[in-house]
Amino acid sequence: MLLSRFRIVGHSMEPILKTGHAVLVSSIPYLFIKPKIDDIIAFKKENKIFIKRIAKINREKYFVKGDNIRDSLDSRKVGWILKKEIVGKVIFKLA
């Protein structure tokens, strides 16, 4: 998937991304550079797509968190994300 559009459902990335916002996600940036801390990514876990921010990196594993830490299903519950689970980087927010 070189470029995909996803609609935000939930409050985990508020205030930057709110329910109803759409984002464009691209796999192209990670063809050239590695994901880094503070990147907002889309990843696939248990056949669902999640949008979160990278908080920690340990080799090819990524600890992701929602910006709204009180209401986020993230690595604190689902564990570290593998590089192969990353769909791409959020490159643009559509209102």
C-alpha cells in the first residue's frame, strides 16, 4: 500500500486527530528511512488498523502510545509493534 486513506474513530489521538478526521498514510517514507520517535503511524494488529505515535524504539520493535493517554488502546495493553506490522506514516490530515 503506497498511499491509503483512513478515517479516525475514537479519542486516542486527541487533540491532534479527532473522530471523523481522515488521514493519508504512506508506506513510501519507510522505504528510505526507519520509523522514529514521535512519528504518527498506522499499524495492523489483529486485523484492525490503529493510528498511534511512536514513543520508544528497540531495534525493530516499536512502543506506541495514543496522545490521549487516558483513552488509548496502545502498547501499554497490546505490547510492542513489529516493523512488519507498520502500514505506513501519517503524512497528511484531512479535515
